[in-house]
Amino acid sequence: MMRLFLAALYTALALGANAALAEGATGDVVSDAAGLREGDMKKLQLHDSPIDLPAAELVTLDDTPASLEDYRGKWVVLNFWATWCAPCRAEMPSLDRLQLAMPDIAVVPVATGRNEPVAISRFYAEAAITSLPILRDPKSALSSRMGVMALPVTVILNPEGQEVARLIGDAEWDSVTAQSVLSALMAGH
């Protein structure tokens, strides 16, 4: 019963948040990319102006400090996920394939909250994830500051490290549509 309640709450939050973000989307690049959205990408909300990211410390699997600043200068597909999140787990192989299909972008998953390093490693091995880094936000500092209320959430960052789009929920990130939308965003920058 509790799982059903949590699933309903997750769905309500995801739908409500995407609708709220949709109201602010306008602009030429946004219009170009927006016109390409089909299927899962209809959930992608494009912002009318870039949003600066809050500062936050991330760590690698072995607790070495890491930062999103390492990806400055590249387009980034930043994915917030957790080992216990079924939609996150289902989505991760498509993110891995996206990285292989579009090597000019950085696909950066961030395990948010309580995710044991052993569980992350086991999942990467089981799902045959080979192209993606392992970053963690163990205290959910970054995800909280960015308003991530449910998982998964994927945020598109421009080369300046600013948020230009957000998708709440899972998606097939290696689809032709997703790649077309990402390419349109990159071309308009």
C-alpha cells in the first residue's frame, strides 16, 4: 500500500513540476529544440534563459572530491538517480548508450542520497554500464539546492555550466528524438 502511495505521489510531483516549468519556455533555440520533442522528450522542459547552478561538492566512488566544474566547456546531460529507484535503473543503460552515440557531450550520472558504493558498483556491472563516471551526492546537497524532488531527474547544462532544460522522470536518452533535441540545443548555442 505504501509503495502504491509513493508511486502516485512521485507521478503527481513529476507531472506538476514539468507543467510548471513549461510555462517559462520561449525563444529561438528553445523553439527549434521544442519542435523536435516527441515521445519521452515531450517531458523535456526548455528554459527561456539559462539558470546558474548552485555550488555543491560531489564525490567519486572512493570519496575523492569531484565537481561539475570538471565538465565546463562541454554540454552535459546531468542525471540524478539512486540505486533503489526502479525507473532510474531502467533508464541508465540508455544514458550509457547516449554517451557512446554522442561523445562530444558529457553524460554525468549523480547518485543522490544514500547509495552505498558497493551497490553502485554492483549495479554498473549488472547493467553493463561502461561509459559513465560514478559521482555521488551522498547528502543530497546538490539535488536539494536544484529542487530535485523525485527521481530520476535529468538536467541539460550548457558549456557555461548553466541549466537550460530539465526532464522529470525516465526517458530513452539514446533515442533518435533525444539525440536530435540535444543536437539542436548544441547547434543553437
